Amino acid sequence: MPAEISANNTNKLSLRRAALLAGLGLLIMVIAAPFAELYVYPKLMVKGNTVETVKNIIEFKTLFVAAIFCYLVTYICDILVAWALYILLKPVNESLSLLTAWFRLVYTVIAIVALLNLVSVFRLLNSADYLTLFEPKQLQAQVMLYLKTFRYGFHFGLIFFAIHLGLLGYLVIRSTYIPKVMGFLLIISGIGYLLTTVQPYLFQNINIDFAVYTFYGELIFMLWLLIRGSRLKDAN
């Protein structure tokens, strides 16, 4: 009996730690990703103006490197969050929880591969060999190709992330230790990501600005993990 109680306590502790780790990982991502995506990227990238974009990247080199670093931190946290959420929801359905984690990992791998394009941009604009090898217009065209490839790769990966959120939401709804409303919010968030990803290809003329507001489900779930999830006592 004591051994049984000890095993149960260990399991409870692991769930609390998993919730806290997932919440902290998401919190770091909430700080790092918006800095790169909403501040640095719009500041440096001038839509329709290749010359100004290249000029900005060269002039604000440190800021560009900071953006790369923030993206990388975000993707590392994605790996940690995928593992922590797998542990947290393993009692609900181990196989489905593992599949859910894999979808997030696939998204993360795609995003990291896409990020290498920004690294290539940095090397291209900060290497004397490349600067002398290419004509200015050739260099600018190469830089824009890398920048667009980064965006295309990242957005393609969001399809897998959307599926991850859908499965995660389903697991949360099936659980008895996480409020079901969190599951519905995560599913709505997944639908929002999916719509914004496929919209340019399937329905360009349809306005889906409302999808922006669906992303708040992740933030609410993060707050629950940090405030209430870290005090989980059991998983019936």
C-alpha cells in the first residue's frame, strides 16, 4: 500500500510539473514570438520595396539577429511544451496524446528549417565574399527569396500546428481535471490558424479578420496552466 501511495503521489507531482512547465514555455513564447513577429519583422521588412528591406537589415543587424534568436527560443519552447502537454494529457489517452505532441513537433521542425532562411540572409549580407560575388540586384533578389521562403515554410507548418490544437482541445474536453471550456477554446484557436493558413490558396476574396480573435484561446489556456494547472491534485 505505501508503495502504491508513493507511486500515485509521484504521478500527481509529475502532472503539476508538466502543467507548470507547459505554462512557463507558453509564457516565454508569448514574450519572444511577438517581439520578432510583430515588432522586428514589420520594422525591417518594407512591403514591395526590396532595396529598403535590404538596407534596413544591414543597418539594424543586431535587431535582425535578435529576431532570429527569439524565433529560435520560441521553437525550442514548442518542443518543451509538446513534451509537457503529452505528460499532462497522457492519463486521458496515451496514444492520442502522443500523436498530438508529434503534430506540434512536426510543425516545430518545419519552422526551424524555415528559420534557416533568415540565417542565410544574415550570412549573405554580412560576408565580404557574398557582397563581392553578387551584383546589388542579384543580392537583393536572393535576400527576398530567402525571406519569402521563410514565410511560406512557417505558414505551411501552421497546418500541423492547427491540427495539434484541435487534438489538444479534444483531449482537454475528454479530461476530468481541466475545464472543458479550455478544450473548446483550443479547438477554436486551431480552426483560426487553419483558416488564416489556407485562406490565400482556397478563398482569397473572403474576409476572415475574425480569425485573429480566435488565438486568445491559447493565452487563456496558458494562464490556466500557470495559475490552476500547477496545483493539480489528481487525474481521475
